[in-house]
Amino acid sequence: MDNKINSKKRLIVGISGASGVTLGINMLKILMKNLEWETHLVISRGAELTIAKETDYTLDDVKKLADKVYNINNIGDSIASGTFKTEGMVIIPCSMKTVAGIACGYSDNLLLRAADVTLKEGRKLVVVTRESPLSIIHLKNMLSLAEAGAMIVPPMVTYYNKPISIEDMNRHIVAKILDKFGIEVSGFKRWGEEISK
Ligand SMILES: Cc1cc2nc3c(=O)[nH]c(=O)nc-3n(C[C@H](O)[C@H](O)[C@H](O)COP(=O)(O)O)c2cc1C
């Protein structure tokens, strides 16, 4: 669904089947209110399951939070090409399977292909990797991604901002990720600074 006109900055948001799908939903909700940005959403099959298991959202509810939604199987859609201009991509949360796929260049679905394209075009790729504990395979794949230029941002809890709820923690994690794209989220507490309004 195209809600906004085309002069917006485009951000590809991938949601894969790791735990913490609520982080991806929170990010879409924040970006929906940001008139400078346009979200291009691709949801993996695994994520369809985690949305059902971990949230009260239906798949359609989540899709409605994005400006444009892609079918994961449509590997020829616009985000599969580097000529489609974007500011980059966030995969939130990112499963170890998706990490492995990107690390190997094994782009057999549109989310993986979009990540591959983001890297090859030298655009910003932020992967919110989530698994615990991490095996040596997971760690090696994440190292490959970091070496290829991706930013690995696991959804780590921070304490300096004194969160009092899970919502506080989630919002801080999402704000920290959006900060990588120069997107300011109200209430984000930076160390040594006043709270942004
Ligand atoms: C409720 C639930 C939670 C899961 N949590 C994780 C997780 O935190 N990290 C992970 O790497 N995989 C997790 N998985 C497994 C992935 O969903 C599975 O490996 C899937 O094939 C990933 O495919 P995708 O990356 O294409 O979504 C979870 C699965 C379910 C059903």
C-alpha cells in the first residue's frame, strides 16, 4: 500500500523469524509517523510464525504499518535491484538462518536478496541479530557480515537510561537503530545529553 508520495527517503525493513518481532513492529509504528521516510517491508515465512506466537497482531495488522509491502517469494520485485534507490535496510529481528543466508550470498528469497543488494551497493545494512547462546557458526557468520560492511546491532538491554518497562527498553533499542540512519526518536536518552523532545 502506497501511503506517501515518492520524494520520501526509502528504508527497507525486513522482519525475519527470530524472537523479538515486536521490535520490528515498534520500528514500523515510529516510522509511520515520520513524514520524511517511506518504509518498504518484507516479512519472512518464519516471521509470520513469530508474529502469531509472540504478539496479538495479525499479519495484516503488521502489513498496514508499512508504506509498501513485498511478497517474500517475489524475488524480482523492486527491492531486488540496486537501481531501486534506498537509504539502506534494517532486518529487525534477524534470525541466524537469515544471517547465514546473507553471509553466504544465498539470496533465495526477497529479504535475503534485498540485503545482498544493500551490501553490494555499499548502502547501510543494520542487522538486529537475535539468538542466545550464540554458536561458533552464528558468530562466524556475523563476523562475515561485519566484514562485508553490515552493522551488527543485537537487541541488547541498556541500563543507563533507567528503563521501567519492556516498552521503554524496546523503544530505546529501536531509537538506537534508527539513529544510525539519522532518524531522531522522541524521548531517546543519549548518554551525557538531555532527553530529545
Ligand atoms: C517462536 C519462535 C522463536 C524463534 N526465535 C529465534 C531466535 O531468537 N533466533 C533465531 O535465529 N531463530 C529463532 N527461531 C527459529 C527461526 O524462526 C527459524 O530458524 C526460521 O527458519 C528462520 O527463517 P527466516 O530467517 O527466513 O525467518 C524461532 C522460531 C520460533 C517459532
